[in-house]
Amino acid sequence: MIRKLLKAFLYLLVFLLILPYFIPTDYQTEAPEKPYNNSVFFTTQSGVKIHTQVYPAEGVEKGKILLIHGLMASTFSYRKNSAYLSENGYTVIVVDLPGFGYSDKPTTLNYTQANFAGFMWEMLNEYDMTHDSTSPWHLVGHSMGGSTALAMALQNKQDIADITLIDGAVTQKSNSMGWLMATPAGAWLKVALRYFMLNDKNFRNLLTDVYQREVPQEAVDGYLAPVLTKGTINGLVRFVQTSKNITIEDVKALDLKINLIWGGKDTWVPITTIDEIKDAVTINQIYIFPDAGHTPHETEPDFNGVLLGMLEQ
């Protein structure tokens, strides 16, 4: 009897280990060729196509800004900021990092912050050459995007005017469980993402925690639109498998000009992170929105003025 039970268990185990590889998990919807009226695609030397939105400066250009989104976000997350900064004299490029938004999501790429930074500099250098520009860039990174900005500083500090971290995820160590993504656990994660996790209800719950307030439907729709496109599932699992952070400790010898903007009610990267950052580097300016969650650039009406004031100090 025990042998029969063990045999049945082994058959079930083998079945469960094999099953996820036979379940289709990719979305069939192709990303649009031009997601927004001002969409511009840049192709890296290694062939990765990166989606950006470009907002030329109105009037005499005061400077140039790169806006970098956080985990599971895209250029959509800066929809309330980009035009304002452009209207106030700044050329603004908003980027979808590889694996996110409408950028490519290759399964052969290592999704490290060092690779992200290299792609960003390729893109910005081409912009500068095309526009005969030599002025430095203001880097603004939200959450995970803050780690990208720090990685960019390690590669090319001299072309950076300053770095502004919005609730920056810059103290967390790199993922150490990525190897699981090459096992049936990774295959089952794809199934879970495709059929149970990436949907309207879960994104609304997620954003409610992120915003710390009621979420408008346009925000749910805007975040979901690029997620529900071909390549997203495989890209996310590859990201989990290969991601590697750059932390604030890694740049403490660079003497960077760093600004911090934070939400006082952030449950994702809590406000106590500011103290960890201050222990590692000298901070130029700090502004806290006491009632904001993880995305003050989306929820706080005064955010644009605060950021502009920091850039123009």
C-alpha cells in the first residue's frame, strides 16, 4: 500500500513539474508602433529597442532631464510631470527600461542596473550628438529607477548635474533567489502572472497600497496597458532571475549632488530609508510629503514645483 502511494505521489510530482511548460503564458497583443504622439524608439548597439517619450524644452532650454520609472511601471507614471517640466524650459526624456513598458523584453538579457545604465548613456549620448548639446543631465529616478540613476553615475559622473531620488529603492541588496526562475518554480510563476496576478483587480489593489488613497480607473488602465502585451511575462521572470541592484553604498565615494523626495506614508520603501541614505552620502535637499505614499510624483499637486525648485537651486 505504501509503495503504491509513493508511486502515485511520484507520478503526481513529475506531472506538476512538467505541466507548467505546456501552459501558454505569453500575451498575444503586440505593443503599438507608436504608443504616444511623442513616442521615440532608440535601438542600442546590442539591438535592444527602448521606448521613450520626448518633451522638447519650451523657450530657451534651461537643462535636460531623464525620468526613470520604478518596478512594474513605465513612462505612464510620469504623465503628470513631464509636460510641466518642458513648459518650464527643460528638455525631458521619459524612458521605459528594458523589460518594462513598451521597450523590448528580451529573454537573453541580464537585467542588471549596470546594463540599464549602459543603455541609458547610449541613448543620451546619441541625443546629445544629434542636438549638439554638451550640458549635463538631471537624473530623476523613482523607486527602482533610483538604482538605475546611481548605476549611471558609476559609469559617467561628469555628465550628471544632479540625481533626485523619489522614494528611491537604493538600499536593498540584490535578489539571491534568481536561480529558482530556471526551475519549474519559474514556469509556475509565469502561469500565476498570466492567469491570476496581472489583472485589473490586482493592479487596483496594488496601486491603492502604492498611492495610499483611492485609485482612479485611468491609472489602473494606464499601468496595465503596456503590461498586457507580448513578451511581458517572460521578461518579468527573466528580470527576477538576473536583476542586480546598485545601492547607495556603491556610490558613496563619488561626491554626487543628491536630492530626496519622499512620501511620509510609503509602505514600499519606508521613510526610514532616508536615514540609511544619509548614513552613506551627503544629501543636498530633502522634501517629504507627509500624507503621500510611494508615488508622490503622481499624487501630490505640489510635487512639480518642489522638483523644479530642487533642480534650479
